[in-house]
Amino acid sequence: MARKKIPDTTEGLDHEIAILRDLIRQAAAKQSDTLTLEEQLDLLDTVGKTAPALARLLKARCDLANQELDPAALLRQALLELEEEWPELKKFGEQFKNR
């Protein structure tokens, strides 16, 4: 029985996390005493908008990692794979899905 590979959605999240981290680093590197108040506020605005987005992505990444290890999720995936290979099981399970 060949197992289907679960799509690796963490790769896309990791890429976006790296982009946001880089943007925050760049904004921090531009900080200096010679910047005007407007330039400093622009940098602060960039970091202020980017940091919460980064936090949401990091939380999503953590939730996804936990979900991949969740026994209930693994069992559901195994049952779905069995239903694909065993039509009688799928037909039997459909009796209970609408209740």
C-alpha cells in the first residue's frame, strides 16, 4: 500500500517568515540619529505592521506542526486513505456522516 505524501505547507510559511524577518532586520538597520522624524516614523510603521504579521505566521507554523503530530489527525488521514482503497468502508462510513 503506497502512502500519499501529505503536502508540505510549512515550506511556504517558512519562506514568508524569512521575508518578514528580513524586512524587520532591514528596517532596524536603517535606524540612525540622522533620520528625520518622518523617516523614523516610517520605519516604526513598517516594523509595527510587520511584527504582528510575523507573529501570526509563527503561530500558524506552530499550530501546523502540532496538528501534524495530533493522533486524531493522523487517524483521520489513515481512515481517508483506507476509504480510497476500500470502497465498502467508504460506503459504510457514509451512513454515519449525515447524522
